[in-house]
Amino acid sequence: QVQLQESGPGLVKPSETLSLTCAVSGASIRSYTWSWIRQPAGKGLEWIGRVYTSGSTNYNPSLKTRVTLSTDPSKNQLSLKLTSVTAADTAVYYCARDREARDAFEIWGQGTMVSVSS
Amino acid sequence: DIQMTQSPSSVSASVGDRVTITCRASQGLSTWLAWYQQKPGKAPNLLIYGASNLQSGAPSRFSGSGSGTDFSLTITNLQPEDFATYYCQQANNFPFTFGGGTKVEI
């Protein structure tokens, strides 16, 4: 059974860097494509970006200058870094496994809430 | 970016009802369209991919149709556990984008 578990600080100060990890069990991160998605409270979903098995990435242009996605195969985990955060970055952050056809997100983590506040 | 417009934003229904949610894209998607169900405090759950393909484990009362710019998700014989918010998502172009959601409530 594939499971994804996001973790990171629940509170980040404005202008600082948000760092999250996603621990994957039941599947090798080397074998799939992975995405990050976020959701502000009471609002819709925003795709942040995708990381491929090669380590290459695609980012949402709205975040491209601030976001970095990467993988650590030795730990079988993903990571997200978002720099210069503001209150607008307050959201639940999800990691998800893409379908092999890369046409949908088939397995999601439970999400981790991140608040940006001084 | 491709804009995804869902309607209605909310719908009131009863157990046993048939409910249809529509999603319109600002550009053609072929069939690169997925549907998700989300319950409060939970992550979204994939129901339909490729516009009309039922994800493994999703109940057969869920069905999807459409291609190009117009898509729909239909729930037949609505069950109590189906009261949730539903989102469409396009995977045709980067950045992937979601509809605004449709809340199915009693």
C-alpha cells in the first residue's frame, strides 16, 4: 500500500523559506512522477509543480521564481522549498503521485498545514 | 493558463438522486481531464481520469463524459458518503489547473 506523508513546520515567518518533505512508503520515488499541490483554507486547489524520475521539474509560472522541488532517493522522499513567503502562501500543502500516464494525481498525502505569520 | 469553470458551485440533492456537474475549459483538452472528490479535512481522491475512465476503487455510480472543452461528472443514485466537494482538473497544458469546485450538499 502506497502512502505519502508530508511534514514540516506549521508556522513560517514572512520573507523566510518554507521547507516541506514528503516521505513515500510502498513505492520507489525513482519509478514515478510526483507533484505538489496546495489549498488555502476554504479555497480551491493550486498545482505547484512536478518532479520527474530524472529529477527534472515543471513549475507553475506563478511560483516558478520561488519554488524548488527535488527528490532524495536514498530516503525515498520528496522535498519542496518555497522562498520569500507571504501570507498568500498560507495553505495546506499536499504531495501526490501522478498516474503513469501523467494525466491525474492518483495517490495523495494527507496534507500539512502551513501558516505564514510573524 | 487554461481556465476551468465548474457549475454549479453548489447543488442540493437527496439520497438516491442523480447529480450532474459540468466543467468547461477555456481551451480544448482532448480528454485530458480528471475529477476528484474531497471531503472536509481530507485530501482529494481521484474518481475519473481521461475524462471518462473510472479510477480503480471508485464506485461505479460515478461516471464522466466529454471531450474538448465541455465535460461532466454524473453521480447516479447518490449515497450519503457522496456529499462532498468535487473538482475537475486539466492535464493538457502546464500549468495544470483545477476548477473552483462544486459542493454537493443535502
